[in-house]
Amino acid sequence: MDKKCICQETQRHFLNQAFDSLTLKDSQQELLLSSFRETRITVPVTLYHNGENTLHTFQGYRVQHNHSRGPFKGGLRFHPDVNMGEIQALAQLMTWKTALVDIPFGGAKGGIAVDPRKLSESELEELSRRFCQKMAPIIGVHKDIPAPDIGTNPQVMAWMLDEYSKTHGYRTAIVTGKPIALGGSAGRLEATGYGVAHLAHKAATALSLVPEHSKVVIQGFGNVGSHTAIGLANKGYKIIGLSDVNGGVMNTAGISIDQALAQITEQGTLTGLAGTSPISNADLLELSCDILVPAALEATITCDNADAIQAQLIVEAANMPITHRADDQLKQRGVVVVPDLLANVGGVLASYYEWVQNLQQFPWERDTVLSRLENRLSSTYETVSILAQEKKIDLRAAAYELAIQRVEQAIRLRGF
Ligand code: NAD
């Protein structure tokens, strides 16, 4: 089964468990699972190839899953594997995340099936602007607010902000994850990893793990993985394994995060990092450690390797890195999992703060953003953890139940 199918199956499994526990009727379940609107968008762009200009037609998507609690919110992904099924699953996950962290947004996701690395900068700009033009009728500052995701970045958001503003007037709040010079928020770049580290520390403390005596392995050293590593190292944890797409590096005595960051900046890879030994990405996951943070891809922990994982705490920095069958195996062995919809919610929370600052035309200091983020993440963690203890369920089941209840209540109160 390909990874996207596994993800859809995994998410459906977790939702079904929560629906059963909340004793929701079939009709309520159907409403919660259905998208408000699913839009396919044709994006024609002229590409310069082999010495001539050729028209290419790309397939784009914007799925607006649910807006019962506020405007749709979710990223735009530029990746060759983007398809309607994947975008539907990710749009739904956004609805549960925004509800769980209790911000006034719904859930959406979008993207284009394209490999942005194969485009020149001007082609990428044209693609981004055309996509934004075509989405313009269905997005809006109080309607649907896109953000960056895999393959897109603050520059793509800047082009979209400019394109939208041509016909609607200057509207910084139309996208989040913008460059700070155009109304982006201080702290947004590091918010997801910073939040992962904060929640990992809370969950570790609940397991009586002491930072100085706890070993951490992180798979993926991009935006989320690197900021998680910085956050955990600052708290005193010993990072003994790291990896990127090219493979992993390990040192049981601890890896210098400053050196790893410097090498990534200079060479673009962790491979050959001084003072470390090489290790494959597969073996890295099975290293003897206390905390494992998958921060790269979906479905990295499956039935095939779940029983070999030695960590007692897994923090899902990536979206859907554990399949539901692997999750069952880990649960049976008493491994605690902080689920994606809680662990990486710092990203959308910081996006919410960016939107608020844009609406108020009043930028906050980085410390204000990060302390508000920390407080909200702490209270969300406490609420999830208390529910989990009361109902004797795991953190994932508790997080899904809380999120679904909030969305269901909003639908009911508004009258669907
Ligand atoms: P990124 O592109 O910045 O980094 C991805 C990292 O994973 C890189 O180090 C890359 O080399 C590595 N990687 C890629 N393929 C790999 C492989 N096969 N094996 C091991 N490592 C591999 O992406 P990111 O923004 O850090 O996102 C990482 C994950 O976190 C994704 O699942 C994303 O959906 C999720 N996420 C990101 C945010 C955010 O704010 N960036 C928010 C929520 C969730």
C-alpha cells in the first residue's frame, strides 16, 4: 500500500475510535468527515525548456474541510505526489488541530502536483501568482487563510500576498508564514520545533525523565527537526542521533547542535559531521534512547519496525509518522506517544498569532509570541492529559475526542 493510502487509513482509524467513544450517530460522523468544498484548479504556466517556451498545465487543489469554528486555515504544498486524497486527509487534520488548540479557525489544505526544484525562480513565481489568482474567489482574510507547507516558503507567500492585494487592496492577513518585512510574525519560523521541544519536555517530565540523563534521537533536520533539537538541547537533553534525507549521524556522548547547524548551512547535509559515526535512517529509529522524535516523513514507524523501537517516549513532530497498527504495537509495550495533532500544533498557533497581529496592525515582540505559545501549548497538554487519565485512554485518543467534540458542538450550535 502506498504511503498516502496508509495515512488516510491511519487517520480514519483514529477518528473511528473517537467517534465510537463519543457515541456519535452515523449522520454526525458523516457531517464531520465531509469537506465543505473541494476545488480542483488548473494552473497553466509557460516553462522554458530545452531552449524554447512551452505551456505546461499543472493540477492544483484547495480542500476546505470545516469552518464551523472560524475561517478555513491550512498550508499549500508544492510536491509531485500531491493529489486530492492526500489534501483531503491533511485538510481534515487541520480542523482537528485548530479545534484542539482552541483557536478560531477551521481546517483546509491545498497544493499543486509539481516539483518546485525543477522550476526557475521566475517560473515558481508565475505558478504561485496564477494559483493565487484562481483561488482568490474562495480565499479571504475572514474566509480562508493559506500558509506555507512542504515545497512552499515565505517568498511564495509574499508573491501570493502581492497577487491578492492587486484586486483586494493591501491585505497582509490573507496568508501567514510571510517574511517579517511584509507582516510575518517574529517567532513563526521556529514555532513548530519550539513547541515540539516544549511538549516533549512536558511528556518526559510526566515520565520522570531528567533532561541531563535522557538521550534523544531526531529523524529529519529541516525546519521542525532542527528547532526541536535546539529547544531540547537548551533544556539540557543529550541529542545522540540526528538524520536528514542522506542518512544519519550518531554519538552516544552527545552531538553538538551548533556544529550540526553550521554544517547544514555550509554543506546542506549532516553526513560526515565531525565527532559522529554514520548510521542509516532505518537504524537511527532503533537506537537505544529515551525520546524519539520523527520529524521528517509520514509512515516511518510501521509494523515492521515498531517492536524494535527502544524509546519510551515518541513525539510526533511530523504529520502521521506512525501507522495505526504500529501505534497499537507501541501501546501494548507501554511506549507513550505525543500525537501529531498536539505535538506540532505550535505551527498553526503561531500562524494564528500572525493573523491577529495583521488584523490589529500591531506587531508583537518575539518573546511575547513564544511565551503566549508556550502557555497555550501547556494548557492544551494539561487538558489532553487529564482527559486521558480520567478515561484511561492514550494522549492521541484524548486529543481526537476533545477536538471532535469542539467541532461537533460548533456545528450543532450554529445549525448546520
Ligand atoms: P523540511 O523540508 O524543512 O525538513 C524535512 C527534513 O526531513 C529534512 O532534514 C530532510 O532532509 C529530511 N528528510 C526528507 N526525507 C527523508 C527521509 N527519507 N529520511 C529521513 N529524513 C528525510 O520540512 P519541515 O517543515 O521540517 O517538516 C517536517 C515534518 O513536519 C513534515 O511532516 C511536516 O508536514 C510537519 N510539519 C511541519 C510544520 C512546519 O511548521 N514546518 C508544521 C506542522 C507539521
